[in-house]
Amino acid sequence: NISNIFVKPKIQYFLSDTQDVNNINIDSDDSELTINNLFTNNRYSGYDLIEKGSRLNYGVESSIDTKIGSFNLLVGQAYKDKIDNKNPPIINFEDNLSNILTHFYYNYDNIFVSFIDTINSRNYNQDRKELMIEGSLNKLKFGASFVRLLNYTDKINNNYNKEKQLNFNFSYSFTRKIFMDFEVNDNLEYNKITLLRTGLRYEDECFRIQA
């Protein structure tokens, strides 16, 4: 049974008439527009201090709560009246109209499933797709993700190379502070393992040792 459902439109408008390139902080160093920072209140993809002109963010958010879990969807896009060619281009926002950013996620108990889709606003290609599954079972925490990327060699002529990545990781807690970690990352397009990591980890609040 459905216990709760809502659909909420989201819209933001920003106007900036100054540029202060001498006071860029760490938070203003992010160069990619993602679904997570699209609707932030205090900065735009890390370029809040150097962007100029007006910007409109718009989208919709929906959620359905049921006995078998929570289903959520967030879709958004942005429009900017000026693109400053003096600064590095913002990934997913190289033109006045940003890519279409979508995020679907499902949560039930200790299981979390997420699907992120980045749709190119020019040709409607799916530039980036990511499927992620995370969960926990007693002392074991696990996660897996699959990412497909289109790396453009020429965006004007729509030339690109495909890349597929698979990641798997788990952590087992022997005690409250001692863990065994394992992680592997495989580039499926080139059939090459790009990361293989395993070892013991000790954590005590802010103190951490890894071997």
C-alpha cells in the first residue's frame, strides 16, 4: 500500500553582477554541474564567485512511500544567459542550456539502489549513466556500481569514445574499530583492472590507520 506520495516543482533564479576571482575558496573549485549541486542555495557548481549574469534552475521532485520501500525521482536543468569563455567550461553546462540531470533512487531497510542519468541537451545522448547498489548485512557492508561514459573528442560533430566501468567493494567489521576492506575497479571497455585494494583498517573517531 502507498502511505505517502508527493510531486514538487523546483525553481531557482540567481543574478550576479560581480566577479571576484581573487577570493576563490575550496568550495568554489568544483567544475561539474551534477544533480546534487544543481539546486544548492549558496553556490553554483563551485563557480558562485566568478560567474556573471542570470541563471535559472528548474525541475521536479517526486517521492512515493510504500510498504516495500521509498521510490524517489529528481529531474533538473539550468539555463544561463551568458557563458564566460574566459574561465574553464563547466562540465554538463558548456552551453546556455545545461544537460538534463536525473536521479532515481530506491531505499528499503538497509538496501539503497540509485540510477543517475545525464542527458545531453544538444543531441539527447545519455552522456553518463550510473547504477549503484549499496547495503549492509550484520557486520558486512557492500556496494557495487556500473558507469557508462561518453568521452567526447569533438562535441560539435558528436564524436566520442565509450567507456564502461565496474566497481565492487565490501567492508567487514571484526570489531567496532577494526575492519577488512576490499575494492576492485574494472574498465570493461579495455578489459583492464584500474584499481585493486585490500587491507585492514583501524578507526577510532578521527583517528585512522590503514595497512
